[in-house]
Amino acid sequence: MSKVKVLAAWFVTGILCFTAFFMFRKNGAEVKVYGSSMAPTIDSGQKVFIEYHKKIKRSDVVVFDTKRMSVKPEESGYYIKRVIGLPGDSIESKNGIIYVNGREN
């Protein structure tokens, strides 16, 4: 393969990576997780890439900012949690087991 073809291939690859990087940055963000509430799925100190979505489904992992919530200042920041219930669902905890709409989750 000639040097021109190799350089052209590297150039195209670079442009594609550059474009993908900015597309992902526009539709999401990278956040660092602090705390062990999502272990073993996500560990403290791990970085995760989040996508911005409006429609949330059961079992989704969501990240939300607590700045506008009434939490203690030392507990404010970004929280990462798994969705177990949606509007209209009945959530109950018995002996450490979560029930959603009467069914064990």
C-alpha cells in the first residue's frame, strides 16, 4: 500500500473519530461515580458515559443533579440510581425484598 493511501486512511479515521467524539459530547456527558450504592454494577471512582434521554423506563440507570433538591449540602451533587418504579406503580419493601405492583422485583 502506498504512503498516500495509508495517510488518507489515517486522515479519514481521524475525521470519523473527531466527529463521533463531538456527537457523543452533544448528546451526553461523562460523570465520575462516588459512593457504593450501585455496586457491584458500577463501582465508586468509575467513570460512566451518560446519554440525555427524556423517556425513562423501568430498570434504566439514571443520573440526576441534586442542586435544586432539598438535600444536605454535603450530600449534593450527581446521584446515580436504578429506576424500579414508574408513575402509577405500587412499590413495597418487605424483609429486604422489593415488590413492584405486587410482584417480586
